[in-house]
Amino acid sequence: MFLGWNAFYVVLLYWTENIVIGFYNVLKMVLAAVPHPIAHLGKLFLIPFFIVHYGGFTAIHGFFVLALFHDGGQGPPMGRMDWPCFLVFVQMLFNVVKYMYSVVPSQVRLAVLALFVSHGVSFVQNYLLKREYTTARPDKLMGSPYGRVVVMHIAIIAGGFLTMVAGSPAPLLVVLVGLKTILDVNLHNREHKKAAAIGRSS
């Protein structure tokens, strides 16, 4: 509202949060305690699978965000796609992120940095200092971001179309930001209350 952002920048910022959530989820899976050292071998499958699947899911969604909302209405140039096998989905994500970084102003980049810092503070405070990693399970962590991301995707697409139809994004973006914030607070509190309850019962 104050920096003259258009709908694309706001939608892009919410899409970027998918990457931030995925990044910290990988760290959670790496640091999750396991009942026996041999169980760490399971992480050697779960973590790469999550990176490839979630990365490809996020890359395709980012491509459509660019195609629908960026000036010109076309997707980004995908660049080289020569990484072996399923790693091509991770390469696709890198290509989309690289292109998005090149088309946004410095204010949006600072907002992305703020997202990493905000989620990083929560990661350190809750997952590490409050020892949520002791009750976390890698298999549960692998699926945990998807419900939140699906809801976010629906809100982004619906809200984005409404702002485009209305001609002025400000009122509807305020609603979108408000609803997204309420959703985040509820999911955040539910996640950490559940982890605390598990910790007390153990």
C-alpha cells in the first residue's frame, strides 16, 4: 500500500514463503531425533524425496504465478534443464527463483529476507530451544508443509484474480493479507501447542 506494489509483488511474496517453509522443514528433518541411530538411514530417502517433490511442486506453481500475474502474462524462460533424472525439478525451481529475483525491486528482496529471518527465529526458538526436535518424526515432517501450502495456493490464485478484476489491488490485497495472517497464526499456535503436549506426555 505504501510502496506502490502491484498484485504480482504480493502474490510473489506469498509464493516465496513456500520456499522458506520448505527450507526450514528440511532442517527440521535433518535435526529430528530418532529412537535409534540406524533410523537416520531413513532420512537419506525422506529428505531427498521431499526436496525433489516439494521443490517441483513449488517450481510449477511459481511458473504459473509468473504467467498469470507478471507484466506481459508469460512464464519465465526456463533456462537449461539438464540435471539428471528427478533433480530436474530442483533445477526448475532454481531457474524460477533466479528469474523472479531478477524482476523484483529491492523492497521485495528485503521482504523475502524478512521472511527467512522471521521463520528462522521461530525455528530456533521453538524447534531448537524448546526442544521440539526431540518429539518430531521425519515422516510426519515430510508431509506437514503441504496442507498449509495448498490453502495458501488457493488464497493466492483466488485473491490474485479478484484484484485483477477489480482493477485496484489494495482493498482485496488487504483482505488477502488479513486472512493469510489469521491462518498463519492459527496454524503456528496449533503446531507448537501440539508439540508441547507431546513433550509433556513423554
